[in-house]
Amino acid sequence: MPTSKNKFRAYIEVKGKEVPVDVVMERRHNTRFSITRRSVTLRLPALQAPSFVQQQLSALETWVTQQVEKKPALLQYFEKKRYQSGDILRVGDRKYWLEIILENRATHTAKLIGDTICLNLSENSSEEHRYKSIKTLLSRVVAGDFLPEITDRVYAINKRSFNRPITNVVLKYNHSNWGSCSAKGNVNLSTRLLFAPPDVQDYVILHELAHLVEMNHSDRFWALVASFMPDYEEKERWLKANGSTCDF
């Protein structure tokens, strides 16, 4: 389905799974393959015939299959969770029952009632749009439920480590990183982090708080992190190995 004149979405099959491909036609002289956590990207020289594009998609399919054989965890990036009423969403030590209702409505909404997340979805939207909306809505509801606890932990860790002023703590969906921290003391954490063990969550919190002292990743920065969490590299390894499973 085209998304713009020079970019469109295609699909390839890798080990029986449908994998999305962002095909980008631009001013370049060669073809480039790449994999991110969200999609595979195929970059092509502009103004190519459809037969050439299909040929490159076939080559890309072979290349991605080879990459997955070397690193099977790559395929997890493209596995979609399909939710239905009665499913249980487990986040940390909490369980949420899902109630999904399709209605003739213009928008999607969700709210937490007790331990049930009620999702009211528009039956007029596409399945792909509903899938993306469910992820966004679940993240938003779970963030609201966890925010008081996470905020308390951020302040507690800050008090026993750097003890710098904190302006705000935000918990929201972010796929590009686990967290960030601004010079103004705004600490942002991804809701994906809620699927990680508590000690890994504490590491990410400590990591972001260290940026209140060093706004970079210099040797001084890592020395600060190590001074309060000597085994932080173990947490880094956990995120690298298991990060793809932390998602809604």
C-alpha cells in the first residue's frame, strides 16, 4: 500500500512469517538492505521498473532469512500480538483482563476498571490500524496505573545516588530507547521497560539520572553509573538479549 510517491510498504515471507518492508526510492546509485526493530528497509535508486523492485524484494527476502538464521531473535521484532476479549496481559507482577468491544464509532478509547482494561474500538477502521491503536491504548492505560510506583522509585533512586532536582517523570511508549533525561530534569521512561525485571528497570532509571550530572556517555558518565551499580553491564546485556520481548 503506497504511503508516498517515493516510499511504500511491501511484505516478504521469512520462515513462515510475514515481515513488513519499507521500500524507499531515492537519489542513490546502489541498493541497500537494513533491519530495525520495526521493519526491514529496502532503499533503491529512483525511477526503477516494477520488475527490478520485485527482483530486489526477492533478494532482500533471502538476505533477511540469512540474518535470522544467524540471529533468530531478529524475527521476534516482527511478531504481532493479537489480542481478544478474555486475554490476560501480564506486565511485571500485575495482570490485566482485556475486554474488547467493536462499535460503530469514530475513535478508539480505553479505560481501566478494576483489573480489567476495557477497549472500545471503531469497527470502521482497518485491522492494521486497530492493531496499532490497541498497542497505544494498552500502553497508555498501563502507564497510568504504574506511574505512581515508578515515580516513587525514580525519586528514591535519585535520593540515594545523585540527589539532583527532578522536574517531572513521564512514562510513555517509546520504541527507539528505554529512557531519556533532559537538562531541565525531565525523566522519560518507556512503558516497554515495565516488562523487564525490577533490577533492570532500576538500572535504566539510574542511567537516566546520571545524565543530570553528565549529559553524555563519556568515561565519567559510566564511572558514575558503576559507582552506584557495579554490575550495570549485566543489565545492559539483559536488555540487549531480551529487549525485543518487552512490548505490548
